[in-house]
Amino acid sequence: MSFNYFIPTRILFGKGTLDQLATQPLPGKKALLVISSGSSMRRFGYLERVEALLDQAGVAHVLFDKVLPNPTLRHVMEGAALARETGCDFVLGLGGGSSIDSAKAIAVAACNPGSYWEYIPSGTGGRKPIPNDPLPIVAITTTAGTGTEADPWAVISNTDTDEKIGFGYDKTYPVLSIVDPDLMMTVPPSLTAYQGFDALFHSTEGYINRIPNEAGELFALESIRLAAQYLPRAVKNGQDALAREKMALSNTLAGLVQCLSNSTSAHAMEHALSAFHPRLPHGAGLIMIGEAYYRHLIQVHACDERFVAMARAMGMEGSDDPMDFVRALQRLMAACGVDQLNLSDYGVDAGELEKVAQRAFDTQPNMFKADPVDLSFQEVVEILRRSYR
């Protein structure tokens, strides 16, 4: 047994922990405060609360509010320029995965020459070493989905090349993350479901992949158990405080899993789909791919005992059939009202699936290396075809 465990982020987890922001040792005196271009951070008062807490801590702040649901390279570079021009010495991401991922990428771009894309290690990225350390990063998550508050990864889209690529390294871990379930009570049902399935799939992919890590596997099974039990409750009633708390924990555990292992090719396929179709929510794309992807792995007996363990974690007690995992997944999708999603509703055409498969291989090769068995190009195309409707 051998594994590497390095997760340097201080995580403040629990109801009301946002209020601790003013008393924490922050990594600078002027923050670039990164939020989405939507209205929710203002409408629900989260932005005002964070600004007041920073004021209380004696920390100046500059707002950058252009981030899209699938964050783009253009906005990363705009945010980096603003951070440099205004003398910000750390970056604070407030919101969901898009805002926090953007904060990480901005932190890198603000301190290094050229375009952020020059440092991306796959696709059309420049594969350059990063010469300078990024600005320190603080994350305050308002969703239970990506786990980005607990890991170093940032997923950014280059709209010029239709690529969506995840990248991170030891220096892009947040130094401080706040996970306050009270900030998640206002997420609408559909987004709660999409985000919850993203967390679930981070853990399922982390559990089945080729990168063994005993600690990560423990986190993964508990994250899966919590999502299966509490996600339907959070979707049904967003004010269910216990369900929100448990899903926040499922999400943060899934982020830890992402530090210790990796996502598999299901994520690569979805990144390719939403690179070509930016209005496709990441979690929704994963839901639509998920059943066909896992069914294929079970049919080729990729890791039968792991699928049995995940089925049991999802409530299929006493299971000894790997396909019970797919049955549990179908049951969870139906309970959350996401079992009838269609890729065609997001502009995906059946004739482009080979192009999507090739883009997945080109931009996220390491995710394919993490699969429990090697998938051929034709197998990936067939998974996408079985997912399509």
C-alpha cells in the first residue's frame, strides 16, 4: 500500500462559518473578489455580506463580476489584468465552481507573462512551465457540486478553439475555503440536482479509477452514500437544512477525492460537449452520459467489486451484482427529476459525436488514463451515441 496525500487548504465547514471570514488570517490586504455575471450573489445578499466582512477585517477589495457558467479564457485574462492594475495581492472566489475556478486561473495569470492558455498542458495549450507563483486564493462556495473549494483544479474554456480543459497544481489549492450550507439554501431545484450529480460523479470516478489511494476511497464511498441519501431531499425542498448540510459535505469530500485520484473519461466527454455547447450545464451533461458510461464499464467487467461497493453505498444493501450500481443511479436520477434530459435540447447533433470524442481525447488525455480499462475511440463514440436522444 502506498499513496500521496497533500491537501493544504484550511476548510471551515458548517452552518454560519461565513461569519468567521473577518477573523481569519487572510493572505493579503487587497482582494480581487470574483463572482459570476448572474444576479444571485447580489440578490441574496452574499456579496454584500462578504464585502462587509472584508471591510471588518481591514481588507480592501475590487469586484470582478463577469464570470460565465462555463468560464472563459477571455474573462480570466480580463480579471488578471484588473488584479494587476489595482494592486490586488490575493483572489477571492465567491459562488459556484465557475467563480472559484476562475479565481484560481486569474491568480495564475495575474503573476505570469502571456496568456493563461500558454500554461495549459494539453490540447492547444502551450505546455509552458509556470515561472511565478500565483496569487493566494480564498474560496467561498455557495453550491454543492464541483468540490473546487477543496482541490487545485480549474476548468476553463477557450472559445476560440472550442476547448474546455481542467488544470491545476500544488500552488492553486485555496489557502482558505469556507463551506457554509446556509449559502446553498437558495439554489433552485434543477441546479441543485445538476451540481449534486457532479459531486457524485467526482466520487464515483475517483473510486473506480486506476490511481489507488486508500484515503480517497474512504472519502469517495461516504460522499456517494450522502449524495444518494440526501440529494433528492435537497432537490425537493431547498430549505431542508440537514439535506443541504449533508450535500455540502458530500461535495467537499468529493473535492478531496479529486486531490487524491482523478476524474475519468466521463468528465472528458462532458467537457468536450460543453466546450462545443457552452449553455450545457456541466452536471446535466454528466447525467446524460453517466448511465451509458457506467453500463459499458460493467459489461466489460472493468472493476466489478467496486461497482458492487458503490451500489451498496447507494442503498442497494446486500448487492452482489455490479449492475445494481446502474439501477441505483437510475433510481436517483428519477428521484431528482433528471432522468428525461436530452442532449439534443442543448443543441447537440448526433452527427457531431465523433468530433466530440476526438476533442475529449485531445484535451483531457489524463482522464482516459485514469479509466479502469482502456477505452478505444470507437467505444467512446458508442457511449456518446447511447447517451444521445
